[in-house]
Amino acid sequence: MTATQFKEQIKALVELQQILEEETNCLKNKDFSSLNEVLFNKQKKLQDISSRDSDIASTTTLSDIENDEELFGLKRQADKAFKDCQKINEINGQLVQLSMKSNKHLMQLITQATGKNTVTYDQKGILTSGSVLGKNIQA
């Protein structure tokens, strides 16, 4: 039974990897309408993997796995698939951080362009608040 459990876990990890790759594409393409569904599927798959992991842990011990060549090979495959998922997830986290920084910078530019928190210098070099577009311009 444990070999079957490991094979199902490997299959679930491969499916998670595909979901993570979809997430990467959504983040790169800024496809936020699809991202919500991808995140929902990711959460479901993570819960499924966690449940399977608990089932495997309750039916076998580490020494059982190390003493069985087939189980040991399957465990190594599962570990590799898990590490691959972690790597993609880390990349996705970096993409989210870059997107957040970009959005923050854009908000600062918009705020400055609307005249809030804009600082300029007058003829004497003294700081003054003002609008980027200026006030009382006579042409």
C-alpha cells in the first residue's frame, strides 16, 4: 500500500508543479483574473499533499522506507518533486515582491503628479510645496 501512496504523492507533486508554473505565467503576464483561480487550485493541492503525507507517515516509518529499495527510490522521487516545487514557489514569491515594488513606485509617481507631497525649490533655493504642473501660470 505504501508504494501506491508514494506514487500518488509524486503524481500530486507533479500536478502542484504544473499549478505553480501556471502561477508564474499569471504573475509574469499580470493576468490577475486567472491568478485567483490558480491560487485556489494551489491551496487545494497543498492540502491534498499534506493529507497524503500524513497518511504515509502513519503507515510506515523511515527505517521501513530505507530498508525497502522500491520505497526508498519512490521517496527520493517525491523529495525531488517537492524541491522542484519549492524552487518555483520561491521564484513566484520574488515575482510578487517585484510587482509590489513596481506598484508602490507607480503610486508614488501618481501621488507626485497630482501635487500631493510634491517638493520644489524657489529662486532662493528654499524648499516649497507645489504642484508639478504649477499654479498661477500666465502665458
